[in-house]
Amino acid sequence: MPSDAGVLGDLIEWFLGRSGDRRQYKRRAGSFHLWWQSGSGEKPEMRPGIGIELSPNGLMFLSPDKIGTAEFNLVLRIADKKMPVRVRHVRSDVVTHQGRSWNRYMGEFVGIAADNWDVICRYVNQEDEPKDRRKMQNQEMAKQPDDAYRLLPMAIQQKIVEMLVAKGRLERPHGGQTPLLKLFYGGLINRPGKKPAHRVNVHSRISVKDELVAYDTRFLVEDDGTVTFA
């Protein structure tokens, strides 16, 4: 790694040296049941769809319906467990499946209960359910400081934390407390008419009504230390 790699030089070198971390999350292809919560009110209509690919930060699915909102609610059935998720629309198209036309959607999770996120991670990685769930508390993520996060310059750490706190996706750490987050380096991207920037993906958790909720947030970090949401 050249010495002029910029403010994220140590982070990039660390990730490049860990082949298992070169990609943020694995994906698992295969069908699973899901439902789109159509309409509003206390009892929205549950419209069935077909999940076709899943990762801890998003999914791909088929729906007979057109979903016209930037964000929407789904209920996934994973490992015999139904879990509500909030999804941001990324892109969509129309495909043929079993002789019918379906709307195919690709989306990112913007809200999911932390224990459900853990279930998805185990499902994607084909890992067994822990025998003693009490030893797998969601807070365990904060007990060991995230190595990648600690490799960021302090000023960038502080900016990311402040932006997540302002967005309601992270509790403000106090007294040297480790932020409840995990960081993934997403690579250098070139932007027409703008300076190149590094994509940094952050998985964070916050307690909402005594339940941990997980979020995935993308940031762009420039070599001058500027941090913006991607």
C-alpha cells in the first residue's frame, strides 16, 4: 500500500489484507416467502411476493404489484421466523417467472430489529442457531471495539458518529463508551465532476422501546476528511 493512500490508508491496507472482508456481506440466492404491507392504517393489506436473494443489508424479490414509494415495509419469513423490515427502493425492472410477468425489486434495509438482522446473517452464512441465545446478546457487538472503525482518523470517527446520532441511528457514546457499530470499507469510487471518494458502510444499532434496531448507512469520505451520506 503506497504511503500516499490518503486519510483511509491504514483502513484500506487492513481490509486488503483480510480476504474475507473484501466484500461487505455475502449473499444467498434461493426463494423464501415475503409479504408487502400495502396501504396504511393499523391493518395494512399483506400482498404476497417471492424473495429470490438475501444479504444482511438488502434483498431482491418478485412482486405481482407495483410499489410506488421510495421506502416500504415487508415481512420476511426466514428460518421459520416472520420478521418485519423497512426497505429502501434501489432499482426495479420487470421479468418473466413461470410464464408470468413480475416486478423485480432490489432494496436495502433501512430498519430491522437487531435480533432479526442476526438471524439473517446466520441464514446467509448457513450457520446454526446458537444453543444458548443468552450468550449471543445483541450488545455483544459493542464489547469488542471494531478494528476497522478504530483505524479511521479520529476526526472522521467523530463525524460519522455525529451524523448517525443526528439521524437517530446510534446512541451518543459517553465516557469513552464504544459506539454500537461495525464498519466495512466499500472501495474507491469516481464521481463525474467531483473528487474521488471512499465508500464506507456502517452497521449501527440503537435501542427503541427496549428493542435494538439495526441500520445500515453508507458514507462517502474524501481524502480531505469530508464525510457525506452516500
